[in-house]
Amino acid sequence: MRIGFITLVCFLSFPRLMASASGLVINDIQVLNQKLQKLDAGWYANDNWLNHLPHQDLKKMMGLRDTPPTDVEFTSATPPKVLSLPAVIDWRNYRGQNWVSPILNQGNCGSCVAFAAVGVMETQLNIASLFPQMNARLSPQNLFSCGGGACDYGWYPGSAAERLMTDGIPDEACLPYTSGATGADVACEETCRDTARRSRKIVNYASPTRSLTNISEVKNALQRGPLMTTLTVYADFMSYAGGVYKHTTGDMMGGHAVSIVGYDDVTQSYIIRNSWGEEWGEKGFAHVAYSDTSGIGRSTWGFEIPPVAGAIAVMSPRDYSYISGAFEISVQSTFEQGRNLALKVYSIDGKIVWNGSCLQQGSVCKSSFASESVADGRYEFEAEALNDKGEVLGISGRQFFYVANKKPDLKVSFTGGPGLDLDKEVNGRIEFAVTSSTSSVPMNSLQFYVRSPSGKVTVRTAQLVLPSMLVGWRTKLVENGSYEVWFVGQMKTNRLEAKVESSHRVVRVKN
């Protein structure tokens, strides 16, 4: 299962318990919706975790270095080309198939450019292989860290496109995304040693538009696949929940990068894929009006990937899988002469620790991996399609997974964060310093429990657990009183489950 990012260091894990440092939200949702209805704006707003972020943290959600200007718009003086194009293109449902890669969350890092670029490239790989189920998984962390991006100041779309053409990008297993949880940059040196062999490249990139409004050119380019684009984000956009967005109210927040996955002439809008998780918008997607003042579509980048003879999709294990005992491996190949598949499991140091094979019969090739044959830990899986002579026709992207056959010893504890004394009354935004450890593989979830003075228990869950992290709680969203708080860590596989519960602390809130 590929996860969108859950941030523990600041704000994504527990959205309902957090607000800005002043206790104010970005948008008063009731007031905003009343205004949208009065103006017949065509869209509506809902509360979400973004609406409760302080301004300094919101800036990290918009990591575009070159924010599009909003005071002047350049438009072609010549009439738009009259193109015979369909009224609607949506790569989420093109010829009955979804070609678009899943929604992710960039978290507490200005990495939107990397996520937009990776989203476009993953979808183009699916299109080039004529295999939407391939669901290519590439590493936004590698692209961002090795290309010159930084969490605090973001990156440039043109630089991302250039990097994809010259160096390419490896699979996500090569360098999983962690910057969203820590808010910290990751050194490029931390990428896997065989990055070059595992990297995929685009052969070229084009810019259908460059700081110039030309809807026809964008629509024409979208016939071949999604585009990366930039836009200026205003406060009301943070709370968008559905309909066709058009800036109505609120201050400018910063520059952002997203991908355009289609258009709809009926509603006169582009369909965008964002990187703020599924809670935002229409499960992570949005319709944005052609005429919106955000500058959507004025600058675009499209990636060229030539058609390929075939592709291999690993259905299981998926990234972040946790397995015990015998585990079914499922692979699908579209190579006409490559129904024989060689299966490999690599250790974390790159050594092959298991070889297997299977013959694809029907649509899927299945085999069984006896995980007891290897020590508990992190591994990577790869499949090769072979012809009748045993020659390699194609290689799948790698998926990483964890083997846990021994019940691990888990530990989790917490204290007040820097400068915080939990024995005293607290107010505003506070932080807990959480420490966790395990005797084998990392925990795959951490839950934060809060019991209110009335006895109601609220639980917030994070699906990426680091040995050391800060968990923020914005107390101005709760009533004054004494709250009981604690953490529960969990490691769960297909056969095994282990839990650990921290000590409980009473926190007295007085705002």
C-alpha cells in the first residue's frame, strides 16, 4: 500500500486538534460558504487540516520558487486555434481506465514541485506502456533531494523537468519520502547505491505555455497526458471542497505546483491533482476555472516517454507491506513473449536473498515467498519478464516491504517538547517529544489518544513512525480542563500483531 504522507512533526496527523498559534483558522467556513452562495461562485468549502495551520507552516505547502504574478496576465493576441477536440478529457477515466497515480501528501515540506512532476511522469509511464494497472511508483524524495530542492524554500518546475531528462528518477523504494514527517531535508547521498540502474528518464519535455494564457494549447497537450503547472494560492483555495473553484476572497498565500489531469469544457475548468492528501478538495482533486486569476495553466510542462513494448506491474507486495510466513506474490506482465517471470528479493544491502519464478497464466502470475527463509527486516522485490531464450525483456520497479516473523519488542514514551513542562498548565500550541523503538522492523502506525474532561476519547493516527519525532497539539481548539493523553504504537502484518502503550499523562489546558 502506498501511503500519502502523515506528518507528525507539526500538523497533519491530528487536524481536528490543531489551529494557528493565535487560535484562529484561515477561513471561517460558514462565512465563506455564505459568501460563495451569495455570489453564486459555483463551488463550496469545508473545514480541513490545512485550515488550521499557522501561516509560517502554510508556506511550506506552497514550495514554488517562482510564484506566478497576479497583477498582469499575458494572453495571445491571435485567435485561439480551432481544434477538433473532445469536450472532456479526464485521465482518471480515459477509455474506462484510471491512468492517474494515487493522491499523496507532501506534508511539512515545500516539495510540491517534486510531487507534481512525479505525478505526471508516473501517469505518462502508465500511458506509454498501455498498462494503467502498472501504477508506477517513483521517488519524489530522490527527485527533490538530488535535484536541488529544499523544504524551507521549495524548487523550480523547469529544474525538475530537466532532472527527469538528464538523470531520471528511481523507484520509491530507493529513497522513501520522509521530509514531510520531519520538515527536514534529506541528503541525496542517502539514496540507494544502484540508483542509476533503477532510474527511469523522460526523453524530452515541452512547455505548451510559458507565462501566457492559451487554453487551446493546454487542451491540445492534454490529449497526450497530464501536465505539470503552477498557480498562485489564495486563502479560500485552502478550504476548497467541491465544484469549480474560482478565487473569491482571501489573501495570496504563495506559489504552488500541481498536475493537470484533464479538462471539462462543460464546466469550463481544468481538472487538477494536488499533493495535500485526500481530505482536501474532491478526494485530492479539484476543478479550477479556465478564467481563474490563480494563473492555472499559464505555465505548463509535459513529459515525453516513448511507447514501450511491455511493462510489469507488481500487485503484491506493495510498498510499506508487512508480511509474516508464506506470502503470495502477484505480478502481471504485458510483454507478449514475456510470460515467464523471474522473481527476486533483495536485502537492504542489495544482495539477492531469494529467487523464484512463475508462468503467467491468464492476467496474473502468482507465486509464494516463504518469509521465514530470511531474517526479519526490510527487503525489496523485483520481477523480470523473460523470453523463451531466458533473455530479459523488461524489469519491474521495486517495491519495498518488511518481514516480521518474530513478535517484536516495542517501546514508546513521550515527554513535553522543548521548553514545555507538562506538570504546569499549558496553552496555545504545545509539542510532545515522542521516542519509539522496536527490536526488529519499524512500527507501521502510531496513535495519539486524548481523553477529555467529559470522558470522550479522540484518536489520531499516523502511518509512518520515526524513532524520534515531535507531535503538535493545538489546545485552543478544545475546552479548558484536564486531559489524559497517551500514545499507542503498533506493528501489524498479515499474521502477527504487536502493540505497545505509553504511560498516561494528565495535561491541564488553560487558554
